[in-house]
Amino acid sequence: MVEEMPNPHLNAPKTMVAAVLIGASSSFIFLICLLFSMQDVDLVNSSPAGALLETMYQATSSRAGAVCLQVCHAHCQETELTIR
């Protein structure tokens, strides 16, 4: 695909750096949202269901909402792995 873009020797590295920067910035925003929605850090650390699921449960106060968010997150990770 790189050969088909104009000026691949310049645009391909720019695209790769942009992808890393977009991923890092969106991950940072996600991390800040998770940290601000946590109410009990000790409960998150000792949760048998996992830290991410417990944090989402604390944020939504709903088991169904937390599970839906976790399923969406897992689906995005699975889709990303199958694309590669």
C-alpha cells in the first residue's frame, strides 16, 4: 500500500508517527477518564473480576453497563488483533 501513496518515502513515516501519536493521546485520555471515575482504589486492586471491569462498575454503578463497556473494549481489541 505504501507504494500507491504519493511520495511514499516522505508520507509513510509521517503516517506511522501520526498513528503512534493518535494512539498515545487517546490512551492518555482513556487513562485520565478511568482514574477520575475510580472511587475506591483498594477495591479496584483487589477485585477478582479485574481492575478494568471494577473501575467501569464504579463509574456506571450498573453491572450491565460495566459488562457492556467491557465487551465493547474486548471487541475492539479482538478486531485490532484480527486486522493485523
